[in-house]
Amino acid sequence: MTGIDATAMRTDLCGRLGRGDAGRTVTVCGWVDRRREHSEHLAFVDLRDHSGVLQCVVDGARDLRSEYVVRITGTVRPRPEGTANPALATGEVELQDCEVELLSRAQPPPFPLDERTEVDETLRLRHRYVDLRKPRMQHNLRARAAVNGAIRRAMDAQGFVEVETPMLIASTPEGARDFVVPSRKEPGSFYALPQSPQIFKQLTMVGGVDRYYQIARCLRDEDLRADRQFEFSQLDVEASFVTRDDVLGFVTRAVAEATIEVTGHDPGTFDRMTWHDAMERFGSDKPDTRFGMELAELTPIFAETQARVFQAPCVKGICLTGGAESLPRSRVDELVATCQRWGAKGLAWMRVVAAPDISGSDLDGGVAKFLSAAEAAGVIEALDARPGDMVFLVADKRPVVRHVLGLLRLELGRPPVNDGSLNYLWVVDFPLFEGLSAEGEPIPSHHPFTMPHEYDLPALMDADGPPSGEALLDIRSQAYDLVLNGWELGSGSVRIHRREVQQRIFEVLGIAAGEAQERFGFLLDAFRYGAPPHAGFAVGLDRLAALLVGEENIREVIAFPKTQSGTDPLTDAPSPIADTHLQELGLRVLPPA
């Protein structure tokens, strides 16, 4: 190994060399991926950087170990006949007559860096700086950067202005707990970290920005899961003098261009579906439309039923093709118990069999014996069932039926995340209120600044007063979600800009004028000075990037994520702070309960 005199640290990337480079003298840098002894003095060294792996023929490589950082200069040549490696992008060439400079020694890595070895996630995150060297992580992070770049280009091309909003704000009701930051200059007072830039992006509209966007960092203190982290990034969009369809068009273009940038494929049309249809057909407001198994309405079939199990306000069913043969009874029993955990009283199931004495099909097993011939025929027709299929029915209140069958549908038929298909879907016309609290007050589906649907606004603004109780749940909003393969990518809405509408919404929500001023004063005050009609949206970029690269967990597209328990094994966060620091902030920590 010798020192090399060159003006540039490297001339090429390892993974970019091919037959067209034969005869060139090049310098490459990277980590020793693998070393294979060829003879007493000769070895093959696979050198790795972010672009790929290059085989180098090195004389005297015994001092090189895995993950050593080296610089190698040599001549590119085609590999000898019969030794090409089609699994490598550089598999047709190698570097010969190599001179090697050792740049950095390395201890053995804490885990193998080949993708075939399963490694505990906490160990991976504790040594994330090593984990990031894996080709998978390199690809994911670069794909995520490509998403951000494509989105910025698309938003700029549509006349949007990138505006940064503050990270230290007042606490605002967004639906989750705030992370708070104590103020040193005003002990006992706190800033909140933004759950989203919602109020500030609306203020940019009052300020005449007209079209705002930002790739914003947001923070929410909520339970973590595969598609959720304490801190996340979103494309935040707001525009003035626009309709819902304008916003859907802006976001569709940006997301489509990001998809093309990462996958090379145009996703085509983004379908639309109302919230009501999504719930009735798929049992979910974020339906996975990559597969069928839609919920069929069976309530009229059982209107006069004598079977007590189906004497309920709503009956729906799904059909699993080939399920009569593929599902053993033990698995069926597991599904029944699972549906009960999801809130159903039970799960009715039946096999579709070829009836020997009549043409067509019949039902067998489960609750089939309780059905009349007409009911059995109706179920088979509504579910388009065939011999060998299995049908599942749930009877209960409509929200319970939709919820349980929607989950069961995913349990039985959902394709893997990385199946290669990308089904984008806009879900529109959400209800303005998602339910009633224990006190009978409506709960907003989105946030209290969402404009009601234009066709339902007259009933809400009636001079005799708005509807009350369950009738409020029939009022639709101008809110909309973007869904990809059953993942909610983001939400948005047309905002309320008329003072009388906002006051009526606060009235319905039981928010008195004084409370509204205390909680939302800086926005309401701004609206007094001329608020344009405006609407917006936010796209979760972690989720979008994960789906585009076929990952089931957003932690795989985040450089330094938290574990599912919310800890950071790399830095040991969260951790206590010194008593002197607490005193400076005017804080005292109570002992654990």
C-alpha cells in the first residue's frame, strides 16, 4: 500500500464504471465490502461507495479488513472470460494494477451489512451511521431526496412561493399533544413545537402571498407506529381564490412528478371517491383499492329474516375467492375471535359449494342452516360468490359493520406494500363532524376552520338555528384526503373565511366567543382585515417516500428515526437534564408516580 499523489481525491464512483471505461486509469474511494484471497500475494477487494461495488485486484491486501476506508488507483479492464458477475452493475469489469492508500481503519461492524441478514432494529438504530451504509438505506434516502426535489420543482412551476413558518409557537388545538419548550426569559411560560403550520399558512393568505408551500417539519406527541413518528415532514400547501378542485390539481401534479422521479412510471389518473362510498364499499376512509373483496350491502335480503343473528340495522358481507379450500377451520375461528376484538358481536361465515341437486351454488357450514333458500340465493348473488369461495357476514349497527368488515377485508386480501402497484385515490366530501362526545357535542372530522359543503351550508346557517344531535352528522364538509394503497398520505380542506360561518361553527361546537378569542384570537383578528377565500392541503412525505420505495415502515426512509417506543438508541434521548439547567428554566421535576 502506498501514498498516491493526485489533485482530486477520486476520479470516479465505484458503481459507475463499465466496459466503456476499459483502459482508463481511475481513482476510487470507499469502504472495503469484502476481501477474497486469490493467492499468497493477490486478493480480490470489493470496494463499496453509495453508487455500488467495484472489484479490485490488489497485490498484498492482507492488511485490509471489512469496512476499512481506502483509496485505490488502477486501470479498468474487462473481467476474464466466464468471470463476469451479472448481479453487479460493474460486474463486467474490474480494477487491475492497483495502488492502495489506507484512509481509515475500522473495527468489525456491530452487524453484517448484507441485506440478507435480519438485524434487531434497536441495534440498527444504535449504530445508524453504520446501517446507513447499506445499499437499501442509501437508495431510500436518495429516493426521498428525489421526492423533495420533484415536489419543489412542481410547486415552483405552479406559481407557489416557499415560505418558512416558525418552530416556536403558542400551543394550538390540533388533535394531539404538543411538545413544549420552556422559556428561560419567562420562567413558567412555554413555547409549543408546531403540530402543523395550519394557522400560519392561513395567515400567509391574509397577507396576500396567494400561493404558499413549504416542506415543513411537524411534531406531535402521540403513540408511534409503522407510519407515524414524533417528528415528520409534510408538503404544506395553501392557496387563495381557489376551489377544492384547484387544490386537488396542484397536489396531484406534485405527487405525480415525485412518483415519476422515483419510479420512472407515470401513476396516471388519481381516482376520486366520496367518503360515503369509501365507507360503504371498503369499510374505510382510506381504502386500499389494489384488490376487490368489496363490502356488499345485504340488509334488504334479511329485512324479514327469522335468523336472529341477522336481525340488525345493517348487514354486509365480503367474499374470499377460493376461501373454502384455503382457510382451515382453525383460521376461521381465529378470524371470528379477531372480529369480536374489533367490536363485532360475532362473524358469520359460510362456504359456497356446488349443490348436487340443483343448478348453481349453495351455502354450507357456519350459519348456513339458519338461512332461508331465498336469503342464501340473495347472499350468493350480492357477493357474486362461486363454488369454492367463503363468505363472511357481519350484522350490527352500520358503523360497526363497516369498521369490522373493512379490517377483515385487509386481513384476508391486502397485497404486500412492495407489490409494485400505486393506486392513488382522492376521498372527498367527508362529514363535517365525525361523531358526538359524551356530552352530546359534535367532534370535528378535520378542524374547526373547515368550510361546510356548499349544499349543506344553508341548513347549518338556518336562521332558526342549526341541526342538532345525530342530524349534525349528516352535514358534509369541503374536506378531502389523498390515499395511496390504503395509507392516508394527507388531508386538506377549503377553509372558512366568512366570519358568520365561523361563528356558527363555534356555536355548534359549544365554543363561547371568549374561549374562541382565547384559543384562536390571532387568526380571528387577522380575518377582520380581509381574508380571501382559501384552501389547502398537507402531504406526509415520509409515508409517500416509503410507499414509493416499497417499505412498510417510514423509519426505513428517515435517516435518524425514533424507535416505536419513542426513544433514540443513538443519542439515548430522551434523557434527564442537569439540575442547574432546570433551575435556570424555573422548572422542578416530580418523582415518577
